[in-house]
Amino acid sequence: MSATIETRKGYAPQTPATLAAYLSGIPAVRMILGGEPAQWRVTEVGDGNLNLVFIVKGPSDGVAVKQALPYVRLVGESWPLPLSRAHYEHMALTEQARLTGRLVPAIHHYDEKLALIVMELLEPHIIMRRGMIAATIYPKFADDISTFMARTLYFTSDLALTAEKKKAMIAAFAGNTALCKITEDLIFTDPYRVAELNRWTSPQLDPYAARWREDVELKVAVSRLKLKFLSSAEAMLHGDLHTGSVMLTPEDTRIIDPEFAFMGPMGFDVGAVIANFLINYFSHDGHEERPGERDKYRERVLAMMEQIWTGFRAKFLDLWRQNPTGDAYPPSLFAGEAGAAALEAERQAYMDRLWTDTLGFAAAKMIRRILGLAHNIDLELITDKDRRATCEARALTLARDMMVHTGDYTSIVIVAEAARKVRSEMKSY
Amino acid sequence: MSATIETRKGYAPQTPATLAAYLSGIPAVRMILGGEPAQWRVTEVGDGNLNLVFIVKGPSDGVAVKQALPYVRLVGESWPLPLSRAHYEHMALTEQARLTGRLVPAIHHYDEKLALIVMELLEPHIIMRRGMIAATIYPKFADDISTFMARTLYFTSDLALTAEKKKAMIAAFAGNTALCKITEDLIFTDPYRVAELNRWTSPQLDPYAARWREDVELKVAVSRLKLKFLSSAEAMLHGDLHTGSVMLTPEDTRIIDPEFAFMGPMGFDVGAVIANFLINYFSHDGHEERPGERDKYRERVLAMMEQIWTGFRAKFLDLWRQNPTGDAYPPSLFAGEAGAAALEAERQAYMDRLWTDTLGFAAAKMIRRILGLAHNIDLELITDKDRRATCEARALTLARDMMVHTGDYTSIVIVAEAARKVRSEMKSY
């Protein structure tokens, strides 16, 4: 957290009243909305933690407008946050669009001074987390998210880029420190110590929170992950790839909100997705009206999680085989049959290392959602605190084991099996 | 290699004739030299691969002047190289001076436009490599170089810096891509494939060069190291820390020429020093006039190598214990007796991982000096090609084993022992 609220010449937070006038000055947006500004309906809908979000509808069509505030919306002016995050979000969105096409919203306009992005209005898409809480089936998601991760991570890595291009990307994202610091503090540090911002289901989970703060094995493990987050510039990360950063319908998936983007360790993005599926898996015991009612959906969540990792792994490997254009592992070193076989074995070993990272980061993400500041509505919407605490205790227990005994989890199938086991064996928090 | 020779407004390569006039315009330098420009003696002494180097002596004192050329001096205009390397060298020198004081030459003046640094004239210092070839004893070196590495690496890492400061350094050095590319190509790639620039003692080592190009285990190992070099931004590296980048007397050590500086994996610097000691160890069989004449010096080289690593490890650990100011491993997570013990164990584990990296990078550095473009005079000055090839074959054999069976080398003592064993067992190339 920086000390003071940023000011910027030409910056002013928009209101529904000012926004229509502003948008009417942008021909491309005017064309999309159609009619006259007086006919446009503007509503502020931001329910995230950080920004203003408006939906603007005209006679022809609509747009979404996202504007950064110079502070954390959820907390207020006491927690300043730089406007530059819109710059990084725009840069990441542009790169993601180039690499994945329609898996991100189209950008209609970007205003650096106003820290404001006008983008495609996604309708009738909803936030995935809400859909999963309601046990909605998304048959395309596993395929889409594994494509998104494989393409954005592969093509911004040393496997695909020259060192020169890669270093230019590192420099371009290096300034997004304030957003990275949120991750560093809230995910890798605060849940493991007494911190003002921590919260958890209390008093039920008080013993867990206390044990987690004393668990030196866990604290060493999470600190190693933090070091990796700080020093491994493997690829351009989305940086906040949870199910709240996905808007979708059963037919169409869009990944939004990459303002935490920077060049970091790939396992952080992949782990975020896995973590959110595991949390959702455990949460249904708090949502179902009679025990077992959601057994089928629960199993579907685990099956999707398996498909996401196996799909990601297969697609990433395939991109590597098809596009060995980077400075790492130059094809000229691996000519001939023996070379090809050795390189293929190394590709598999590379994915195994990435799997290990993924497990650790997934565990860190699960823990922070239960013992840290920012929680998931998957769990928060469970009103019965005892039931919620039981779901949470199961997630914590699995996450701790994944982080400390990473080597035991040799495949995603074993993770799914462990989740089932924890759920069936832990009767209560 | 970029395609064209860089031009820059205001840049012109200096000559002894122009340099005195230029320096006379810099009051600080004028004061050091004393007298009038007409009394100054300017000589060009550059014997390195890349730059112009002048020594200027006046009635009072002297200075050294280093100027980048827009191409590789050794090769000529067919190999362009950006002038910006003087910028990165100046930045690294400044940082190293802040962290290590008199272990680097003092900077008197820096001219960005001319890509020129005026610095302390080191007299009667000589290039360490020449001193070691002559079996000169340097009683202070192990202590000085281990201090240099411990302080420059520790204080530019996530263990000492905030993430914000660290990312700013990453961005500041990210543009030094042309120099990094030299390392990427000449160390991690070319020696393992047919490349125009490769050379070796031929025909004696032809079978070695051929075997190295076919050795898939080795090529996978060196490619993993290259990936680490490309993606691990652990600390500010010197980037070219061989015994040719050291000027010294038995009493005084100075580290020069950090134009390859960037934020990379620490083991690369430490490995460079170890590699150069091993090469020097093997080289004395080519220099001694009767067998065994240099036995004592040889053992001294291995003893210094051991002191360098053990000194580095102890000093780095101590800096960590005394200055835990970085965002990695925050002390607040490791309060209390159990926390302190766990953190200390993790510090040791951290150094073990760094040791593994060091071994691999050391091996890569040894191989490139024998099968790649740039060789060491330790070996090149051996005129009898059979004797030279035997020294080189031993170094190659040890290096290959270190890189492929890294796990067998659990300590620096074992590396020294392995060097002795290879030397005594391999009678000829």
C-alpha cells in the first residue's frame, strides 16, 4: 500500500451522468451503442473489490466500461492503489486477445489518462463462480480455460519467444508492483501470521487459524512459493485467474480482469483454477438442501478439474512441439532420433515440474480464501456457520497436505481422490 | 547479433589524440592527472574482446578510460554490438561500488553519449588469469571474491530487497539483451552443435567435440541451465565473472568489466569463478617445465576454490541472518524458537539449491572455454597441442560429469577430489 491517493491530470472517476457524454466523443463506441447519448442507459454495477464498472446500453447494442479508482474500492481511500493497473490490464488483454481470440472480451477503446477501458458487453454471461454455486453445467469450460492457459503461458515463455522479446515483456510489466504486492501479502504472507486484515469463520476455525500460524513446515513451503512468485519470470500471467474472473454461458467463455498481470511462474495461474475448483467441490455440502443432492455435480466439478489439467498439459506440450520458436531448448540441439526422444522426455519432465508448482500455488490459493482477507462466495454464501466451517476445514486440510507433501500428489487424479477422501473422512471441522 | 552498426549523435571512438582534449574538459579528471593536457601520455591497451581501453598518465596520477565500440572488437564490424553496454556496465559498477566499496575501481566520470567510463587506474595490478598462469600466490583473493559475490548477490535479491525495488532493478537491466544473447549462444548453445564460431584443439579433440554434439543427456542438462539463465531473475549478476575480469596484486583485488550485468540466477556468477579455478588447475600440466613442479600451486588452486565456495556460503548466510529486509521469507513468519530453527534449516536448503545451480553453470563455463568461441589463455598459452589437449580433455570430462551427475557432487571438497582423480587417471586426451 502506498501512502497517498494518486492524482493524475485529466483523471476523474466517472459517474453514470458523466459517462454518456464521454462515450459520445468516441465514434467507434457511438456506433456500437447507436442512437443519441440521451437514449443511452448507464448503470454502475461494479461488485468487485477494486474498480468502477458500468454497463451502457444504447438502441443498437451495449458496452461495458471499467475504470480504475486510485484506491481499493472495497476498503476505501485508506488503501490507495495506483491507476496504472488499467495500463497493465489493457496490455495483458491486448496480448491475450492476440493469443486466444474470443476467449477475452473485445476492447473498443482505452483511455490511459482516465484509466478506463471500454469493452464488449458480455450478455447473457454471468460470473462463473455464481454459476457453479448454483450447480450450473458448463460443458465447454474445461476446454476453453485449458486453451486459454496453454496459449497465453506458452507463447509468452522462453519456449516461444526470443530472449529479447521476452525481456521486453518483463520490463513492460515490471511496474505493476502494487498489484503484485497485494498477492505477495494476502496470499503468501498474511494467512500465516497475525494480520489485521485476516478473517475466518469464527469461533469454529479459530484453532485452524492458530495452528496455521504455528505450522513451520507450511510456512517454509509457502515462503518458497513466494520466492518463486518474486523471482521466476516464466511467462505472462493473468495473475488472478479464479472463477470470479470468468464470465460465461454454457456456450461461451470469456476471461476478464487481468489487472494483476505480470511475468511470473506459470503454476500460479494454473494453480488458481485448480484451487477454485477444489473450493467449489467442498462448498456444495453447504449449499445442498439434503445430503447427497449434489453428488453428481460434485463429481462433475472434480472431472472438470481433471480435464482442465490434462487438457492444459496436452495443449501446452503440443504448442511446444509445433512452435519451438523460443531461445530455450533450441531445436538445433535436438536433431535426429535420439535428440527428438530426449527433448520429448524433457518436455514431459518440464510439465512435471510445472505440475509441482501448480499444486503448491493451488494450495496457497485455497488457504488464503479461508484464512486471509478475500474470501470466495462459494463458501461465504453458506449461512450456517458450522456447515461452512466444515467445508472450509476440509479445504484447509487438503491444501495443507498438498503444499507440504507435494511429492505425494503425482497426478490430478490423485488430487481428486484426496479431495473425496478428506470430504468423506472429516465429518466436521 | 543485430544487423547494423549502431550510430549515435555525439558518439565517436576516441583515439589517443582526441582523448586528452576530451579529458581536459572534465575538471575532476584534470585534477587527478595534474599538469597540462600536453603533458599527458595516452596509450591504447585494450586486449579484451569488445572495447577500447586507454591508460592516461599525467604528472600527478593516472586514469583508465574504457569506451564501447558499436561492434565486437575481436571480430570487427561484421558483428555489431550496441553501445548501451556501457550504460549497463556503469549502472552495475555503481551498484557494486555501493555494496563492496573498494573491490571495484572507482568511477571518475561517465559519458553516456560517448559510451565511455573514466575510472581509477589500477597499478600495479595485473589480470588475475595471467598471474595464475605464472603460479602467483594471491592470499587475499578467496576472501575478497567471496565477499564480492555474497554482497552483490545477496543485497540485490528478494532476500534483501522489497519486491518493488527488485522489479525496478529487473526493468533497469532488461535492455541488456545483446550481451545476454552472447552468453546464451556462446555458452549454452553453440558448443553443443555445429556452429561456425566454435573452435577447439584439433585434431586432438575432434572426437570430444563430436561426442559432445551427440550427447543428449548433456544437451538436456545445458538447456535446463539456459532456461534458468533466461527466466530466473534472482539477483544482479556481474555476468562475466572469470579470472580475466579480476585485476589484482597480492594485497588488493578489484573486479572489473561488468558489462554483461543483468538480473539472473546467482549460480551463474559463482559457477564462473569455480570454473576458472578448475580450468587453471588442469592447465598447469601444460605450463610446468618438469612434471610435478607445480604440485604445490595446483593444490593451492583447489584449496582457494574450496575457500571461495565455503566463504561465499558462510558470508551469504550471515548477510541473510543479519539483514532479512527483503520480501522473501519475512521474519514475521518465523518468530519464536521453532520458527527460527525452521528458517535456519531453509537457509541451508536454499544454499544447497544454489550449490546445485553453481555446479551446472561452472560445468557449462568450462566446456565453452574448450569447445566454443572464446578460450582461456590458461589453456591457449600451452604451445604443445598434445599437452594442451590432455589438459582440456580432463577439464571436459570433469565438466560433463558435473553437469549430468550434479547430485553426486554434494560439496566443493568432492569437486576438488574429482578434479584430482580425473587428472591422475586420464593420462592423455
